[in-house]
Amino acid sequence: MILGSVQHWVFLEKLFLDHKPQVVFHAAAFKHVPIVELNPWEGVLNNIVGTRNIAEASHRFGVERFILVSTDKAVRPSSIMGATKHRSIWEMEDSGAGREASLHWRQNASNASRFLAVRFGNVIGSEGSVVHLFKRQIEEFGPVTVTHREMTRYFMTIPEACKLILQAGALGEGGEIFILDMGTPIKIMDMAKDLIRRSGFKPDVDIEIKEIGLRPGEKLHEELITEGEGIVRTPHGKIFVLRGNHCDQKWLNQGIKKNLRGNEI
């Protein structure tokens, strides 16, 4: 196990030289919405610049497949975290990776890398999951805190998410954004009540459920696709691929570089 930062190019260069990875799953992001909302430039440095660095390293050192683990918060983002994850997809392309590598594959170049992204919602049981919070609050006999009674989220289990990411990675030809079938969104209030009942208590009788309001950057409802993205079926029943419009990468890069002057990357 090796610990390092995707923000540091020298570290990544040595890592790729020493270990020569064939496949890279890039999930090194600051993902907690309220924390990134309070520390926006740390989110930019890690989620945007870090993605550019590791995509460049993967391209330069001939990684066969690069899979960017994305999020539903990148769809019409209302938070800094969502915006940085949205931008990280285009960093993958703009690094000379996605678009150039996809072209090489279509020309049957045997040594080109395939770059793709996989987008999905929340994973039950992952670090920072609301399930952990609710269970801890139930153990302390409440209150169980819900930000808004109408809030919904998409969920899947850790094994299912891992399996589908691997399968999407195998399907990719380069340049795709894959989306996982997350089923029907779940109301967070219903989840809280269900966990209380499963623990042997009655909601709002034995254990209080307290509505505390949306945190900075939070949405009531997340989305998996946005306007302008066409969804296409794949041979796998639970994996779809999106074909969307590209952003003005030159304009965004100029703004990022201007504001990052003086930061060592």
C-alpha cells in the first residue's frame, strides 16, 4: 500500500515508473459536500488538478484503461464538490487523454490508453454514508437527524457498485461516460424510520427524528442524467452509456490557472 497525493506530479511519476499499472481506477476525490463547500480551492486542487495529473500520468506511461469514478452530484451541480467532479471528466479528456486516446483506439493503435468515467449515486455502507450516522444516533437513543423530510437519494450496495464499475471498465472503448442503473430514489426520511424500526424502536415515539435543514450545497433530489445527454443501452442490463456535449475547456483552464497562481502543483 502506498500513500500519496494526486496533486503531486513527482510522486505520481515515480509511482507509475516503479509499478507500471495496467488499469487505474481514479476515486481520489474530496467527496463530502459541506466540507468542500467551506474549502473550495482544496476541492479544486484535489478533484480537478489531481485528476488532470493522474490522467496525464496514465496517458504518458501507457495505462491500458483509466476509469474515473464520478458521482450524481456532478449532474447540474449545486455544490463546489459537484462542480469539481463535473469538471474532472473534462480534465480527463483535456489532459491529452480521453479525446486523443479515443481517436487512437478508433485507428487501432495498440498502445493507446482507454479513458472513461462511471457515474452513480450513494453507496450504502461506504465511509461517510448516512446509514452509519443514523445507526450511531440510534445507539445513542436519538435524535436521528434528517436534513429535509422530502430529500431523496440513489443507493446501491458496495459489492454491486464495485462489480458494475469493473464491468463498465471492461465495456469501454474510450471517451464514454457510463451510468449505473440505481433503481428508484429512496426518501431519506423513510430510511431513517426503517432503521429505527429494525433496531426495535418506534420512530418519533422511542426515538425522535429531527429535521435540521439542508446543508450548504445540498440538493433535495439528485439526478443521474441532465439535459443534452443521450442515454444508450449497452450489452449489460444495468449499465448505460451517455453521449453529452463538451464544455469550453480553454476558458475553464484559463480561469483555473489564473486563480491557482502561487500554488505548487
